[in-house]
Amino acid sequence: MKKNKIIVLGGGSWGTALACLLAQNEEEVFLWIRDENKLKTISETRENKKYLPDVKIPDEVKLINSYIEFIEDCDVAVLAIPSQNIRELVTELKDVINPNTVVVNVSKGIEIKTLKTISEVCKEIIPKNPFVVLSGPSHAEEVGKNLPTTVVAASNNKKYAKQIQEIFTSNTFRVYTNEDVKGVEIGGALKNVIAIASGISDGLGYGDNTKAALMNRGIIEISRLADKLGADKMTFLGLSGIGDLIVTCTSMHSRNRRAGILIGKGKTVEEAVKEVGMVVEGIYTTEAAYKLAKKYNVEMPIVEELYKIVYEGKKAKESVDSLMTRDKKDELNYY
């Protein structure tokens, strides 16, 4: 069977873990790392000690600093960089990428300036390329160690979702398919917002009851917005919805939850992000979600309070009081 030529664009924890997975699946894999010093260190040690320690990068993964000579005949290009940087990267790619190359996005965010999902950004810049979003409860630290993980591949054309399902599936990495790209993207991005809120709750010393309420009401808020944006509400019962929300709100692997814990303990947002030491996507997505809620007139009280904490300096305890003393509601009045 012919190997697929795959380039993973981004040498962070998730890009590294997926490159390892694909190499184990006997694909031809190139891992692009922009920083030359980082590339040199990883090439020498075959380990991404900063972002994915204790995971051996197979020799079959070819580490590269320039994608130009490799991307023209790639079957798949994986976008594994922070969502706010994807527009710049895809703009660089547009003149060199083959229009038949399947673009797989694995970042989880919404572009703040335009309020576009990553599929919309890609459609704007490289409209001919097939697009798939791969999402779900999938911490890189566990995928890198081959712990059983299940995700979803979504595309408007099921042919490409099935293609990516076939390429990425292994005996420890199970991939389902879905045609609701918008729903999978919204679920993957906004769960990070609720995870920060969940972390703040932990940092404040609250218990399991509080976290369960945040998660439950959080998925309702996410599905409210997604419904306005044309997504399928059933998607939020799946891996990119409640599945991803559970893992991100409860695990210490979650940088969003860790940042929230630090904020709840009294650190500033800037201090929390610095201590986490990696991009905290939920900080950016909080702004995007807040703006989308206002734009589409969607009630999202958790998002609104988190926005006030992150961007307006409101005390976390005051936001909890605001949420608990809102007007009384009927539980099932979702929309």
C-alpha cells in the first residue's frame, strides 16, 4: 500500500504527538518546526522536551525547517499551530500548496479579528483545498504515549472525512466521522472558555457541584451559539462537544484549566499564561465568543462573566455571585 505523504505544520505538543502517531501508522511524515534552535535540539535528542517530554520521536519523522520543497506533492497538510496564527501561515501556503492536498486543522479556536472559524479562514484563502477538522478529547501528552483516545474527523464532503479517518486511525487512536464542520469547530473552540471558568472554580476552592454546573450550563451556552451559526445541536452530544468539554474541564493536562486555576488563586491573566508556558487558546476564544454572542444576540452568561474577568478585571468571586443570582429560569429553555 502506498504511503501518504503528510506534513505536520507546527512543532508544539499536539503537532509532535500527531507526527509520532502518523509515523507509527507507517505514513511518510514531515514535521515542520519554524524555530531553528528548537529544530536543532529536537533533532539531536529526538524529543520535544519543552512541549512533549518523555515521548520519543521516531526516526521516521523527518524534521524540517522549511516546508517549501516538501508541501507541493503532499497528500495531507496538518495545521497544528495556534489558531490566531493560522491566517498568516495559510496565506504563505496558498501559492505553493497543491489544490488536491487535504488540509486538516487540529487547532481549537476562532479568529478574533474576523470571528471566523478556521474552516472559514481556509475557504477564504485556499478555497480549492479539501478541508477536514480533527477534534475531540485528545490531550497530546496521552496520545504521545499511545493511551487509547477517540476523536472525530469532520468535513463537508464525507469522502475526505473518511480519508482522514483511514490515515489517522490506529489501535490506540479511534476516529469517527461527521459532516458538521461548524459544530465540531465551535465545540472544540468554546470548550476552552468553559475550561478556564472550571479552573477558576477550582482555584477559588469550590467543589464538584460547582464544576458540574459549569460544564452542564456551559455546553448549553455553546450549543445555543452554534445553533445560531447553523450547526447541528446533536454534535454537542458527541466527542467534540461534551466529550472534549469533560476532559478539558477536569484534567491537569489542560492548559486552559491550569490558567483558570491560577486566575482563581489571584494571579493576573498575564501571570497565569506566563506560568502555564504555552498558548492558552481559551483566552482568545473568550473574546471571540463574547463578540459572537453579542452579534447574534445569544444569551451566554458564563462566557460574559469570564470575559469580564479576563478583559475587564472583574473579581472571580463577584462573577460567581452574578451567575448565582441571575433571574430564575426554566432549565430546558435552551434557546
